[in-house]
Amino acid sequence: MTTQYENSTAKGKQWTFGSHPRPPFGSRQRLSSLACVSCLCALLATTLHAQEKPAAKVTFDDHAKPVLMQRCSTCHNGERKEGDLDVTNFTNLMIGGGSGEVIEPGSADDSYLFNLVTHEDSPEMPPGGDKIPDPQIEILRKWIDGGALENSGSVAKKRKPKTDYSAVSAGDKRPEVEPVPSRLPLVPQLVAPRPSTVHSLATNPWSPYIAMSSPQQVLIYRTNDLGLRGVIPFPEGQPESIRFSRNGSLLLIGGGKPGANGKVLVWDAVKGRRVAVVGDELDSVLASDINPSQTLIALGGPKKIVRVYGIDGELVYELNKHTEWITALQFSPDGKFLVTGDRNGGVHAWEADTGNEVLTLGGHKKAITAIDWRIDGKLVVTASEDGTVRVWDGANGKQIKSWTGCSAGVTSASFTRDGLVVTGGRDRLVRVWDQNGKQLHQYEAMPDQVTSVAYCSETNRVIAGDWTGKINVWEKANPKPIGTLNCNPPTIESRIAAVTRQLQSAEAALKPLNEQAATLDSQIAAMKADNDAEVASRTATDMALKSVMEKLANADQLLKTTVGQQEAWKKELTGKEKAAPQLDASIASAKSALASLGDDAEIKDTIAKLEARKATLAQRIGVLKTQVQQVATKQETAKAQIATLSVERDNSQKQLVSLNASIAAREMEIGKANDQRVKLQAALDKAKADVEQPKGALAFWNGELQFAKVLADLESTLITAEADENAKLDEVDAAKEKLAAAQAVVHQAEQKRAESAKQIDSIEQQIETLKAN
């Protein structure tokens, strides 16, 4: 908005400079430099004076309402509520309109209405026009940043946390993202001389994790392998009440120091950091819960009062009807009701949002030890020191069933996801019942009375703790515990020391085994080398024997061949030699006949043939004699060779027998040595595993120690940074207050200047009128 200045020369024309009114040129000329200096000095003095005094509260009634009435009330009033928004009434304005809340106390920049007024968001207000003047915007900013106070008697609310932890109730539906915790340090905050009583157990409804109480800390274990997952510090004292939110994303830890203080810590179960601390009791918190939308937190304890807070820590309402300590409470799964119980056996149901009483669940005669809604919200179970377990209709509060869970007193009870009831009692027994009171399972007795029970529906395991600090874990259908959880874990330093000793012992046990293995490996290698040499010798001997046998066969074959030839030639020679005298006699007879007959040509021819035959026979006899002699020589040579080869054969065969016997004996020794080595290797592998296990554990725990130190440093830095940020925010708030005060002075000075300009214009007009007359 701008202001119009009119004179006879400007003809009513509007002059603007930025967002401030600008007078006609003629009027500005009349401002002397002295007047400017005087105005600036006055402004500076006023501003400095304002800085010295405590800034006055900017309230709705005194400051914001006039602006909103002037600029917005035409469309947003009690009778005409565009967008279902009424800005003329503080309560209605804080409720908001059809788009939800429009004012975020403590942060104008996060307030929807403020962003509409500054045109940072749409639809712009006022619609279709310029922004309202900056001084008025600053009034609204100062009012909202100051906590959106209604009047001078109001107290500013705390700034809301940066992260919005409100959630839509998932009911019995599994969340889209499994609420698995991020890495947490495993460093215990306190190690007691002995385990302490287990005050509370709580399983995450949608992931296999359980939280358990321990002095000054809450321990997170995995329910599948029973391994420690993390340690949540609770320096406020002893955790008495632990509860996961319905979607498993938040963990509520209530407790404190008896007779001194009590608080409820809200822990982000996924990101692994505390997000809020609620309550300021004068005694320990014994019971606490968070509603499904994660906007309300109820707590109670020895002061007999149930207090319900917003997650920002602001008290919403108190319930004063109980006559004894508050021992149990829980919101319904739909968030509509809050059921609370006390040490007198009183159980009451309330409207969760308003605290209005709905009804009383009567029947218990002694202290209420547990209240738990079934996941669908149709039933609620209560347990008491009077020994009974009672099931109530979640809609009308009528008792549906009652049974004796433990005549000495039921100390804990909870529903499983599938509607069964798990209880623990002073008789040291844990039992599972159907909702009609029929006992389905009973487990091996605990060392002392049961103090808390929980059921992990993700792994179907029952977990219970007792007065001595013992925590047993059972499979649902197995009465014998499958393992235990430690509510008093040792320090990482002691773990490292124990693992170091274990490693040293394992390494000492491994050393002689390594030496035995090395000696045996050397012996086996030597035996194999000797065996390989004998095998090579056997191979060479076998090959030599084959060669001898081949030569022997050849010599024998030669001997046989020559004997046959010799016999044939001797036979022929004998025949030839017998024929020679006969032939000589025939020649002599023929010659005698020739001599008798004279010169007979035929006899002569016969004698010539006989003599030629005799020569041929003599020649043949000579050849046969030579051949017989040669064959005899060959036979002698073959016989000699056979004799020699036979000796070689016999020697090789004896050597082979000896080598085979030696190789067989050595291979038996090698086999025995290998068997011994296999057994030794098994012992060696176990000893190496015995070394690797503490080595891995040592690396793990050293890593955890380093992680814890780095995380602690970062968290310390974060706390410092957040404190610094809060201090800077306070400085910003103070600076905004000073700026608003200075702008108010400037605005007043400009108004006075405008009034002076109007006065000057009026006087000039009078002068002109006077001159014209």
C-alpha cells in the first residue's frame, strides 16, 4: 500500500520510492539538511534507547490482531470463513483452516499464513493486490517468532523439533520400511557388580529386536541370533518403562531416579538418536506410552497423576483421578483412548485427545501390573497382583474373560500379534494363553519371580526377565530356553582384554601343532623323495629286464634255429660222407671194367661223370663241414649269451622284487604319515579357527571402541553446534526485535514527515489563495 500526496501541480498523482511514500519534489526541497540530520539523530537515539530496554512482548491482542483485522478480516472472520479460517479470534487462528495449522509458533518462516502474506507462497494475501506494508509484516514476524503469544500474560512455547515425528497409525499393517535400527555403540554406560532386576522388556512390533532396561541404559538385542545390537544411554537414571511406537520407528524410555526426578526419553529407533525428552516429574516415571500418531506421550508414576504431553514437551492435560501410583498405561491402536492403571487396582479409560473420562474397568483388587491392547484394538488385557488376567472389550469396556494367571500375582502380560496372551508371575513361570484363558504353553521356571515378559512376533520367541536379572529366550513351542540375554554386558575394554587372553592362549596352542605339522610334512616329503627315487629305479630296472628278456628270447631263438640247421647239415654230411666211398668204389669198378674192356667210350664217359660227381660231393662235404662248424660256433656264442642274459634277468627280477617290497613298505609308511597328517590338520584347522575367532573378535571390538569414540566426539560437536544454533536463533530473534523497533521509529518519523508535508501543502495553498485574492 502507498499513500497519495496531492497538490495543485501533481494533480493527485501518486509518487512512490520503493515501498515508502515519496512527497512531491517541491515539498522535498523545503527539507533542510539540518532537519535531516536532526531526524537521523533522533532516530538513532530512539533506536539505541530501545536496545537498552528489554523488548516488550509482541502479542496477538495488542499487535498482530489489529494488522490482521485491517488486512485479512474481511474474508476471514467468525461469520465469513474463507478457507475455513478465522483470523479475528486467537483460538480459531491457532486451530487453522482447511489446509491445517497456519501459525507455527517460534518460526514465522515455517508459518503458512506468514508465507502467504509475504507472497512467498500461494494463494497470495491479500488476493490480487500488493503485499501489506513491511512494518506490518515485521509485526507479524515478530509476533510469530516470539512464540505467537495471545496476550502479555502468555508464555512462549518451545520451538518444535526440526523433524516431524508425527505418523499415521499403521494399525495392524506392516510399515513399508522395516524399522531396523542404524548402527549403535556397544559401549555400556554402566557395568554393575551383578545383573540388576529387569524392570521392562519391549519388542519392536515389526522387526526382530528387543529393548531391555538396565541401570542408566537400554540394551537392544536381536531376537534371531540373540546378539547385542546397541546401547542407548539413559543418564536420567533407571529405565522403568520401555515401549516401541506402533510403527516401531520410535522407542519410548520412561524412568528416572526414585524420589528425585522422572522423564521420558523419545529415541528414534531407526536413526539411533534421542529426539525429545518429555516430562519433569519429581519421582521416577513408572509407566509411559506414545499414541499411534506419535504426537502425544502419556506418563505416570508415584505422584498418582497421569500427564499427557505433546512430543514437543508441552503439557496437554493431566488426569488426577487415580488414588495410588500409576503402574501401567497404554494408548489404543487407533489412538482414540488411553487406559491407565494404578497400585490400588484402579483401571480407567479416557479420551486420548481431550482427557475426558470414558469409563472405569472395575474388578481388580490389587496393583495393576500390565495393560496391553490387542493389535486390532478390539480387546485390551489387564494383569494384576491379585493373580488375575482380564480381557475387556475395546469398544465398550465390558469384561469378556477373566482367569487366574498366577495365584501369587501376575507381574506382566502382553498380547502377541496373533492374539495370544503371554504372562509372567511371582511363581517364576511364564505362560502363553489363548484369549479365553486356556493355557497353551508353560516354560521352564526362572530363578526368581518374573518381572517382565515380551513376545517377538517376527521370530515367534518368548522373552522374560526376572528379579535376579536373568533373561531367558524360548521358542514358542519349546519349554526349554534356547538362550539367554545379558542385561549387564561387560565393558568393551574388558571384552578386548578377555579376547586378547583367548588369542594368546589359542596362538600358544597353535604353535606346537604348526611345528609338528612342519616336521611331519618334512618327513613325508623325504619319504616321497626316496619313494620317487626307488620308483624311478624300478622303472629303469623293469625296462632293463624287458630288454634282457627280449635279447634272451632272440638268443634262444637263434640257438634253436642253429640247432635245426646243424642237425640237417650233419645229416646231409653223414650221407655225403657215406656216399663218398661208394662213389670211389664205383669209380674203381668202372676203371677196372674199362681196363678189362679196353677203350670203351661209354665207360670213359661214365668214369668222367663219376669223377665229376665225386668232386662235387667232396666240395659239398667241405661246405657242410664249414657250415656245421660255423653253426657250432654260433651255438656256443648263443649259449654264452643266454647264460649271461639269464644272470642279468635273474638279477633284475631279484632287484624288482626288492624294489617292489621297499616301495610297498614305504608307501605304507607314507600312508600312515598322511593319515597322521590328516588328523593333525584337523587339529590344526581347529586351532587356527580358535585363533581366527578371537582375532576377528578383537578387530570387531577395537572397531566398536573406535566407533564409539568417534560417535561420541561427533555427538558432542553436534550438541555444541545445536546449542550454538539456538544461541544464534536467540540473537536473530533479538536482532529482529531491534529491527522491528527501529522500523517502527522510521515508520513514525515518516508519518510525522508526511503530516509536515501536508501542513506545508496546506500553507502553500493558503498562500496561493491569498495571492489570488
